[in-house]
Amino acid sequence: MPNPKIPLISREDLKAKLDRGDEFMLVEALPPPSYREGHLPGAINLPPIQVAELAPKRLPDRAAEIVVYCASPTCHAAGNAARELVALGYTNVKEFPGGKEEWRDAELPLER
């Protein structure tokens, strides 16, 4: 099966979407303890080993815009989860490759 190329979104573009109140789903692809420590504003948790199991319940609209992130630029969970979502039939998936590390480094807030 071909490996789909997931479009990337920059921190600036993601922050602008949040500031404007755009309608999209923000997904943290990390285990629940990492999510509870702090996540980007409005993000839902989709642990990497449970994407196929939880996505249909937590992301019922397969045409909705979805932005997936994980811990840092060296973390591969977001890309893997994004590709899995595409394989499950989601049609508008993007990855924020900088993850929580880049968000924090820019002194942007996390929710707990």
C-alpha cells in the first residue's frame, strides 16, 4: 500500500486557526499521561496504539479537517496516526510536526 504524504501545518498557521476559532479537530497522538500533563488548546487525545479503535467514536466526521501532533519534531506518533487516519478513510488530515515542544518553546499555552 502506498504511503500517503500528509500535508504539514506550521505553528503560526495552527495558532491562527485556533485564534480565529476555525472549525477543525486537533488531535494529540500521545499516551493519556502525556495528554493530561498538558495539551494544545482544545485538543482531544487519540493514543497512537488506539487510533483505529477510537477514531470512529472521537472523530465521527471523516471529511472534517483534522490536525494531528505529538511531542516534538523527532516524535513519529503524529505522522503514524495521521497516515492511519487516512487509511481509515479520513480525507482532510494534516500534521503539525513541531508538536508540544515547538508550541511550548514559542511560549504558547497548554491546557491541563
